Amino acid sequence: MPLSDELRALADRVSNWGRWGDDDEAGTQNLIDDEARQRGLASVRTGRPVSLAIPLDQNGPQQPGGAPGRIDPELRIFSLNQTYTGNDSDAAFNDDEVTLSLAAGTHIDALAHVTYDGKMYNGFPASEVTERGAARCGADKLRPIVTRAILLDLPAVKGVDRLDPGYPLTAGDLDAAVEHAQVTLEPGDAVLIRTGHLQLLRSGDVEGYNHDSAGPSTHTIEWFHRHDVGAAFADTYVFEVWPPEDWDHLMPVHMIHLRDMGLIQGQNWDFEALAAAAAADGNHASLLVAAPEPFTGALSTPVNPVAIR
């Protein structure tokens, strides 16, 4: 649905169009500079890596009634113990292929993922996305993300296991999580927004995970812009709060983050092990290494992000 006048004014205030040049397709990735990468390296205390990805299999978050067309990965073995000579004592090889939605599991959205008013990020026409893919702002324009990541552990702040489904996060909530992490947010940092919602997927409640969830509301959008966040990732299916704050305006955080701000975001990230480690030693900062698969023209892409503590 079209944005309201109030949300359009908000979009104008936080717009990054032209900030890094009229041809820019990287958005807030431009904020992840050498200083941000060095800050990430300096946050490493033990060298312990923690994967933030969910498994790519048929137990993933996709289900009938979810996002149209999205399916969990379907693996097919097309070469089984095949030799090139026919002699069983020679080397035998196994090969496979997979069919999946590129947003099926832990993923990063390309900036072309969302358009409105016939425009995508930086004013490029929405017509740049065709059945052949995105000629502008596709997944091939995503850079390897190497920066400092700050775990914003909202359940820990509020003293609960997970936030209530449908809870709209505010700027005050995010400030409280930064204070809990005992850090000063810097331009180019990535924020890892833990709501605890992924616990439902881990327990096998795919339907519960796929529906109502806590997440950033429109009242957080200026917060992301004010702090020059380099990328934002969530442990939910939708990223933003669901159900929406106003059914007349669906997915407004996606619309403004991706189309107006060029803010890199992603969903289905698993922060449970990272949160347990942070609770044990008080360290909520890590070096985030997340290299998205460079599918040319894709609208989202799988990633296996790793936080090095």
C-alpha cells in the first residue's frame, strides 16, 4: 500500500539517495570502511567463531501460506558413486544440486528487493528488475560484510526468554540494548537484533515462527539513520514487526530501509548461541564476517554469517 504523508516525510528525512554518488548501488555498505573493519578486528577477544546461520534443509521456515513462491531447499543427488572408467576400484564421485528460494534460510536482501512509486534505491527505475533479474542493486552488488557487530539482546534487556509476538520495537528499546551491550555505536557497525523468536523455529514450531513476531517499528527508522548503521540483521522471518502497525501500510520498514536508505538487512539469522556466550562473558561485540553468494541479478542471497568473538 502507498506510504502515508507522514511516512513519506520520514523517508525523505532518512534518504541516502545521492549521498555516495548518483550511480551508487551499495547503500550503507559504503559506511563499512577500513575503520569499521579494524574496529571489528579489535573486538575479537578469544578468536572463537559462532555461526549465525540456520540449516538449509526441509525443516526451514518456509510453509504454505507464507511468502508466495518461497520453498525450503530441495536437495537432489544426480551423480552417485560414479566412476569415469566403470571400474569400482577407481575414484568415484558424488554430485548434487539444490532448488530453493534465495531468501529461504539465513539471507541478505539486495537493495532491489523492494521498490515503490516505480523507483528503487538511489532513484533507479523499478523497471531495472525484470524476469532476468535485477540490472541494478542486485545481490551481485552486495559486498563481503566484514565489520564490528553489536548484539542487541532485547530479551536480556527486558528479562524474558523472548519478546512477545507482535511487539513493536522503539528507538528507546534499541538504545537500551546498546546500553546493555556497554558499547558506543559507531558508523558502519552492524546490529544483530535478537528478539528470541528463532527459538520457535528451533523447537519445530514453523507456523509460530512464520507468523506474528516482534521487530523494528517505523519509530526505529530514524534511529538507524542517526547512527549510520552499516547493516541490520534479525532473528525473525519478517525483520520488522508483524502484524504491521497499520494494515494500510504493509512492510514500511522494508520500504524505507531498502529503497530510501539503502540499508542492508537480512532475516532468519540465529543469535541464540551468540547470546549465550555474551551472557557468560559480557562481550556483545564481535567481528562479523558475512560473504553473500554473488548471484547475478538476484533479489536476496544466502549467507553463512560468522561472528568471531
